[in-house]
Amino acid sequence: MTLEHRIARLEALEAIRQLKHRYLNACDLKQVAEIRDCFATGEINIDYGPVGSFKDRDSFVALYESLACNERVIDLHHGANPEIELVTEDEAKARWALYYFNLDAETGATRQLGGVYQDRYRCIDGQWKIVETAFRAHSMVESAART
């Protein structure tokens, strides 16, 4: 493997890390356009279990807006422990751990969630995009609203 190939590989891995972090941060900050831009255009696969499955980014973003884009919802997404594998120069897959915290600012109810993302990425016109993502929760803790 040449030095140029090794550098290109490292740059791709870092770009994918940045993409996933940009997505998680955009979810927390309710940056809808940024969330949309993390996904490829056209047919993709988003499977978030009970939240829903989506075949394009716009249908997912529409649901996200309806559920999360209000002052009442405060979210924190923490992605960790990435295992990223370059399948080809333009295709990659990864597994990420997620810790999610949600607060209903009006009632004080909270939800903590742990789980795993399984993602696939494609480099399109020099930019890495999410083309497939599935999330499965393995733990959840909820606290009731304050009375």
C-alpha cells in the first residue's frame, strides 16, 4: 500500500467520522438543512425501528421536524466507539454506539437510550453521505414528568 493510498484511506475515515458527528450535532441543534445534507439524495434506507423506516431523506426529515423541532424537546446524541471499514474507495460501513438523552422541558420527563447504529456510506462527488442507517436500542430508562 502506497503512502498516498494510506493517506487517502485515513482522510476517508476522518471524513466519515466528521459526517456522523455533524449529523448527531445537527439533531441536537435542530439544524434541519444540515441533517438533510448528511444523507444522499434519491433512494436510501433509514431504519430507526419504532420511530419508522424511510426510503428517502426528506420523509425522515419531515418526521424529525414534527417530533423534535420545538422548544419543549431537548436532545443530546453521543456517538462513540466507531468501527469504520472502507469497503472500496467510495463505499464504507460502520458500527457506532449511541447514548441518547431526551428532556421534555415543560414536564421534566426524561428518556435515556443506549443502542447501536449500523451505517453504510458512499462518497458522492467527493463528499461522504449516509446511504443506509439502522438503529437498534438495547436499553432505555424513562423518568416520569414532575408533578
